[in-house]
Amino acid sequence: MIALFIGIVFGACFGIVLGPKAAFFKPFGDVFLNLLFTAVVPLVFFSMSSAVAVMKDARRLVRIMGWMMLFFVLTGLVASAVMILAVHVFPPFTGAAWALPGGVTGGGMSTADALVRAFTTPDFLDLLSKKNMLALIVFSILLGAATSVSGEKGVPFARFLASGNEVMGKVIALIMKYAPIGLGAYIAYLVGVMGPQLMGSYARVALLYYPAALIYFIVMFSLYVTWAGGFACLRAFWWNISSTALTALATGSSVATIPANLEAAKKMGVEEDVREVIIPLGATIHMEGSCLAAIVKIAFLFGLFQMPFTGWDTWLIAAGIAVLSGTVISGIPAGGMLGELLIITLYGFPIEAMPLITMIGTIVDPPATMVNAVGDNVTCLMVSRRLNGPAWFTKRQET
């Protein structure tokens, strides 16, 4: 954790001093990200399939998935409500309406086709891509379930899956030894090259989103975790979550944060089947930070077109769109763009407005990813309470 923090601080300093010249560091960061993304597909496959394969009680899996989805939706609604309040205190857009760029056209697949592509692939080899993580997760769960119901004949394969899970954990550990250098180099590139984009017309969005996301991150996650396991659980959470938060902040990828998230959940005593089902799945379909961002995008467009962002009906529709974008559509390929397209079409805004809110997504991506990734860990703790009772954390610490 200390090494990661030092690497990121030094990287940020280099980015500030060198400016665009910091692009020199990008290849060193790309090496780390490429290694991590290469390993994360087999990691998710082995972790999820092995966790389901050893489950003797199918009802427990159903309970885990049920409580997980409930908490995904509830936390998404809370995040939306927090940002609705924030945009009223500090509107993301003020002043005269902007002139929209011309020549921009929308397009893409139908909703039905997008859902099919999200959950399935036409070829087995397509599963071996990080672009199809949700389809990989579905297949891993099916494979694990089939192994579990195969009885004695499935035992050797279950051992293979468990062995693969252990080996991939070691692979990730080796890759993470390069993390301080890799993350430091990548953050230097981001600060040096992307920093100027935070100025000008989008500075107000950054000034709104970054503090609001940080407040939500500290206050709401503390409340959730305290409910999940008490003050002892809260102390353990903040002690162990730093590497996850820093990795998410630097990489901008919930998928890349899966290894650090799994390790943090393990240190906090979350049971293996809970953490290895929720965290990989949450990395694709649980996006509280994206819910926060969706409200900012909606409020931005309301201000752009001089429309009042007031009234319970307006707020409820906005919260519903935010949850849909951050909890369901996020798992679909190009989900971020589909979520933005949903905002445009449901409100009847011209399609030319889409590039404007796409830029907002780029600006808020680092803190949004941090909230997204850490929120998966928080969900693990809350599901653990529902499965094992209010005193589950104390009992786990005693054993």
C-alpha cells in the first residue's frame, strides 16, 4: 500500500512538472496494465467457477445473488439521490446555451441485440477477452454449477479449478510487484497529458463531481460498512481498502481492480464464495460512481438547454436512468455510450449533445471508478451480514 501510494505521488509530480512530455512514461504504465488485463480473464474464470463448484447448497448461491442485486440497486439509488442534492447546491452548467456541433450522428445495435451480446458470445474463444467479461462470468457460473452437480465424477475437475484459482492468485501477486512503477508511470501520463482537459468549460463539472464523489466515498461507505459489521468492521475496511482505491483511481478500470479487491475482501474475513461471486460480477454491473456521473450528465444537459431540473417526477426519472445506466447497461459492451444514448433518447435531447456528456464521462472517470470498485467490496460486507447475522464479523475475527 505504501509503495503504491509513493509511486502514484511521484507519478503525479512528474506529470505536473513535465506536462505533455510526460507521455514518455505511458509505455511503462501500459506494460503493467497489459499484464494485469491478460491475467484478469483466467483469474475471473477460475475464481468464480471454483467458488460455485464447491457449493453444496444451491440455495446459498441464490441467496448471495439475490441480496447482491438488491444492494446493487439500493446503493445506486442512494448515490443518485446524493448527486441530485449536489447538483442543486452547485449546478454543473450555468450561463448561455452552447452551440451544438453539427454532423454528429447516433447509431448502434438494438437493446435486444445489446443484451444478447452482454450475456453470451457466438464462439468460445470470444470468452477469452476482457470485452466480454459478463459473458465469461455467466459461463463460469454455469461451469461451476455443472461441476457441483456432477458428484464424484466432477471432483477431479473441481480440484483442477481450485488449483487454477490458487495459481492465478500467485500470478497476480507477481504482477503486483511491478504495480508501484507501472501505476506511477501511468498516473504521470494522465496528469501530464489529460490534465489540461479539466480546464475551461468542464472545470465546473470537475469541481462538482470530485468533492461529491469523495464525500459519498467516505460518508456513505462508512455508514454501509458500520451497518454491515460494526465499528470493528469499519476499522478493518479502511485499513485494507487503500490498495483497491489507489489501483482503481490510477487505472480507471474496475476489472483491473478485481485482484486487489479480492485480496482486500479476504483480509476482512469475507467468505470465499461471497467475495468470488460478488466482486467479479460487480466489476461489470455495479457502478455507484457511474450513477453519480449519470446525474451530473443529466443536470448538465438540463442546464445546457435551459430546462429546470426540479420536481419529484424529474428526479425520480433521473434516478431510474442513473441506476439503469450504472447497474444494468454497464455490463453491456460499450455500456457507457449506451447509457449516454439512453439519457439523450429518453429526454428527447438532440443526438448532437452526446459528445458533450461523453467528455464528462472522461473527466470524472478516475473517482467514478474508485467508487465503483470499492462499492463492490462494501456490498460483500453487507451481503455477509444478511447471510450470517449482525455479529458475523466478530465471529470471523474470533476464528
